[in-house]
Amino acid sequence: MGVLHGLFAATNASRRARACRRSCSELERLIRERFHAGSLSPDDALNLFDELLPQARPASMGAITQLLTVVSRAPSSSSVRDGPTLAVSLFNRMAQEDNKTLGLDLCTHNIIIGCFCRMGRLDLGFAAFGKILKAGWQVNAFTFPNLLRSLCGEKKTSEAMDIVLRRMPELGCTPDVFSYSILLKGLCDKKESQEALKLLYMMIDNAGSCLPNVVSYSTVVDGFFKEGEVEKAYSLFQKMLDEGISPDVVTYNLMIDGLCKAQATDRAEEVLQQMLDKGIKPNCKTYNSLIHGYCHIGKLEDAIRKLNKMSRDGPKPDVVTYTLVIDYLCRNGRCKEARRVFDSMVQKGLKPNGTTYGTLINGYASKGDLVDMHDLFNLMVSDGITPNHHVFNILIRAYAKLQMLDQAMFIFTSMRHQGLKPDIVNYATVMGGLCKAGRVDDAMSQFKQMVNEGLTPNDVVFHTLIHGFCAIGEWNKAEELTFEMLDRGMQPNVVYFNTIMSNLCREGRVVEARHAFDLMVGVGVTPNVISYTTLIDGYCLDGKVDEAFQVLMGMVEVGLLPDVITYNTLLNGYCKNGMIDEGLAFFNKMLGKDVKPTAITYNIMLQGLFQAGRTSTAKELYVRMVDSGIQLEVVTYNIVLGGLCENGFLDEALTMFQGLLSKNIKLDIVTFTTMIDALFKRGRSKAAMDLFAAIPSHGLVPNVVTYNIVMENLIKEGLLEESDNLILAMEKNGYAPDSCMLNAVVRRLLLGGEMSRAASYLCKCDEKKFSLEASTASLLVSIISEGNCEEFGKSLPEKYHFLFKARKR
């Protein structure tokens, strides 16, 4: 036990010297009473230990054990720091002063084993266990749990299993359900829930020795849910009921939470009902799981229904409940509604926490609503909640996204005034904004400052800077950073470079993407099929299809076989760039390469042929596609119907459309919108309106494009009341008119001389903060300049009045 004796120094000598004012028996009684009453603090325990130890007797061991227990379990919030370490120090004093009148027993050693395990010194825990065996003491069930828990924490479940199933019985100690439950949790934490289930069944098969309890079952049920094995979790829950084990609120919460995360809210509701039938009262966590589940699958009405039920019947919603609803609304761009929920929570006396504020601030930031974002941030600070790194990062990212870099840098700098040192994520966000604005040298200065402050750059930081230098053609610096990344032990792989190339291609920087490709090769990373396909796509987007073909040839030369996605990419390039003959030739060449075309391949070709006016060839290809056995989807039908309509084959398209309906093929709103538009363009307004009216009978809802087409044609035909009613119906169906639609309506009304109605819709544009499109503004200026529109001017929003003043001058 020398390791134990020498590990810690003796405690403060002043405590030792404290005069004994109470007798040994008085101290023992006081310690016992306060321990059982729960009023013995760690500080008091230390003082009482100092007073008791000099006069301790064998009968004092119970009191000393209670003192050690209190010190070893001292919470971090107490004045005693590192309770387990201090308890070991006290144990060492006892061992050093042991004079045969005070015997260290099994109970004290069990406490010390627990202390070593909580200190992360499993080796010393086993050393203390060896001391127990050497002393010849009979171990009990309290000796092993801390050792088992530490072994499982270090993922050494096989060693823990050996102790429970072999060593404990050999030492005459029958494992109890607590020991088995530790093993079950250890296996589940390693994502070995199936092995945990086998152990559970072994407990059942050894009937009588140690049957599983509600904790055992709940542990494995939770393990299965975390591994995505929903049916296994549900089956085990049913098995638990069959075995006569009554679930508690924890078990039911695990079931409801797991089912909701698996989007099985109907089954979760069944479990909730079963819970209520058993007389077990749901708590906030129960309902929060259901609300989160409904929000996750987009059923806000059901989530609100649960929230209202909680408010009415209890348990009362907590901050987490409201934050879940706020988060859903913000993620769906409904920040005004989210703010109303936020305000109602405050009115009910609940104080928002940092997560609640951060969620709503992020919602405003995502919509670019910087004024409300800043107002809420200021409210958060005035509410006494200190913004953390995440909240500051939301603000920095919001300004950087809008290229308002001075404001982003101001927020970044102000973090320090709030006593918060920027972290790696904050730096990465600032550098990303600077790089996107072309200020890569400024980003590099931030990189150097970050390193000087002791922060280690991660792959995101390097990726940002390398992409920034690639974008401005600074290849030497990009290469230098790549090698620095390698020196720091970070290996950029092919996915890393593919991401840089993809971003550059999307920005129209295919030349830079090619340099990034060459850099990848230069640092020893081998390009894969995706690398070449990305570069091919970049050249096609830039209209350089011949260069794209050369990349394909280079790919073949190095022994890489293009896949169907590569062929589709180049094929799409030919079609989008009007090279339909080359596209057809390439398509036939693709077939000769034994590459099987997919539905996407055919769709690309059909779209290209119809756009080129090659309707006969397109129809032949469609028949070929059907004969090939490929499963046709609605996208293909929409391409063919749209192509026929655009090329003057409306009757043929209608015949095909009716045929699809008669076969009960599921069409979408794009299909109906295509046909309605074509009918209007051919002057067949009644047929178009009849088809529009039939949309709901097919289980569909018109979208903004559908409404826009119908609206324009109603105005064109002078059916103004009907057009106004259509707007109301549209809003009732949850579709607010967008900027494009309102601009189109205003133009149509202006051209038709309907000035008062045009003014009304201009007011709608102003209310929604929509800008006028150039064609709308030009038409409005033209009409005003012609004169005779004073009344029209008065009904316009005030911001347009200057046009009339300019005309008078």
C-alpha cells in the first residue's frame, strides 16, 4: 500500500493542532446524525475529521467512513476542490497513524477505490482492490461498481464482463442487478446493444439469481434507439411488459423520445396514452419530446396543440418547450411568429435562456433582418445573459454574408470588450467573409493573429484560406498553405480538394478550379472520378464544352473509367450549350461504352431535343426510354408534356396528359401548371380554368407559379373581380404572393389602364418591402410622364410621389 501512502501530502497542520473540545462519542453521534440528515457539508466533514482522528477508537470507523463519503462526493460548487483527491489524502493520514486501535476496513477501501476511479486512475483503483484481497477481506457488491464503471468508460467492456461473470463468483460475491446494469450501459455506449440484449436474456434465463429490473430494460431500449434500431427497441419494451416489469416515467420518456426521433409520432402518442392509462404522470420532458417530434416532421399544428394542452392541463411548458417551437418557426423563415411565441413566454413569467435568444437571433440573421437581430441581441445583454461564442458568431456571419465586413469586424472586435476571447470558429467565420470579398491578405493577417494567440488552425481555416488564394490566382500562397497544413499533421484528401474545385466552379472560376486540380496532384493527392467530373461540369457551365471533353479524355488516359454521372455532366453541357448533334453523338457513344443510361440521362436528352425544336427525335427517344424498362417518374412526363406544348403539339400533349390521368399515374402541380399555361397561350381559357378548378380533386394545391399564370390571364381578359378573389384564395391556401407575381400583376393592370387596382397592388409591394422590377418601374415612369394621372398619383405609396414632382418641373 506504499503507493497509496506516498501519493498525497498531509493536510494543513493547523487542523491537526486544533484542540479537542468534544469527546469521541459526542463526535461520533454528531457525525452520524448530520450524515443521515444530509446536513453534513464537505467543509464540516474536514473539520470533524481533524477533531475525531486523534482520539478515534475502533468504534469510530463508522463515523470516519461517513466523513470520507461526504468529502469524496463534494460537489464542484462547494468550497472543497477535488473531493476524491482530498479523501485519499485523509485515508493516507489514517493509514500512517494506525496504531492497532483503529483498523482500516473493507468499507473505507471501497470508498478509496471509488475515489481513484473518479480521479481517472483505474490502475490505483485496482491496486487498492489488490490490498483488499491481500488482507483476506470478503469482498461485497459495493467493491466492484466503480471499477466496472471505469472499465466501461474506457471501452474495456470485455474486462468488465470477465469480472462480473467470472471473478465475482470466484470471490464468493454474487453479482447484483446494479453490476449487470453497469455492463449493459457499457455495451450500449459502445453501440453493442445486441450484445447487451444477449446479456439481458442471460439474466432472465438464470431465473432467480439476478433478474433484470426496469433500469436494465430501459438501458438496452435506449441503446437500440440510439443505434437506430427502432423495432428492436419497441419489441424489447413489449417484452418488458410481458415479463411483468412496470415501466416508470424514465422508460416511457425514452420510448416517446426515441419514436419521435424516428418520426413515428403516431406510435409515440400510443405509448403516451398507455402511460396515462397506467396512471404515470407525464412530465415536461415527455411533452417536449413530442413537440420536438412534431416540429421535426413539419406538423406545427400538432406541436402547438401539445403546447396548449400543457398550458391548460400541466405540466406547465418550460423554456425548452418554447425554444423548440421558436426553433421550428425560425428554421422555416417565420420569425415574426417566433417572436410572438418568445414574447408570450416572457409574459408567462419564464425567462429566456441563452439558447432561446440564440435561436431567435439566428432566425433573424438567416433572413437578413439585421435590425431585429441587433435589437434582440441588445435585449439579451440587458436581460443579464452574456452572449457566448456561438451568438457572436451568428452576428459576424450575418454581416459577412451581406458583405458588410466593417460591421462584422466591429462585432468581432467587441467580443474582447465583453471579456470573450474569439475562438477558432469566430476566426474562421471572419476569414471566410474576408476571402469571399477578395480581401485574402486581411484574412491572412487574422490567421497570423489567431496563431499568435495560441489557437491551432483546423482544416476549416486552411480550407477557407486556400480557397481564397485559389480564387484570386495566388497559387504559390495556396501551395504554401497546403504544405503548412501537411506539416501540422493535417492531410488534405481528395474530398477536400474536390470541395474547393466545386465551389470555384459554382462561382464561374473554372480556370482557378483547374489550378486547384493541378495543386492537388502536386501535393501527392490522386484525383478520383468526382474530381474529373467536377472539372468537366465547371467547363460546361463556362460554355467550354471542348475543354470538358479533353478532361474526359485525360481521365481515361490515367486509367479512370467515367461513370454515368460523368457522362450525364458532359451530355448536359452539350445540350445546354446548343450542341444537340454533338450531344446525340455522345449519347450513342455512351451506349457503346456499356454505360447504362439512367432516367436522368434520358431526361437531359429529351430536354435538349425539345429546346432545339427536334420534336420528332425527342418523341422517338421517349419511346426508346419506355421500351428500355426504366422506371419513369413525373419529371420525365413534365419534360415531354412541356416540350410538346412549347413546340405547338398541344392536342398531342392533352392526349398524353389524359392518358396519364386514366392510368392513375401520380402527377404533380408542375404538370398541371404546364398544361394550364399552354391552354391559356392557345386561347383556350375555359379549358384552362376548368383544369385549374380540378387541381384539388387530384390531391394537389396550386403553387405561386400556377396562381401567377391564372392571375395574369384573368386580368388580361378583364375579369378583375375574379383576379382579386384569386389572391384571397391563394393567401387562404398558405401562399403569399411573391415579388415576381406582384410585379407581373402591376404591369398587366397598368397596360390595361386599371390604375386604381395597379395602385392597390403597388401598395402591397410596398407593404411587403418588394422592389419594383426594371420593366415595372419603366412602365410606371412612362405612364406618369404621359400625364392625366393625378388621382392615380395620390393613391400611390409616398415614395413614388417624386415622379410626379419631376414631371411638373
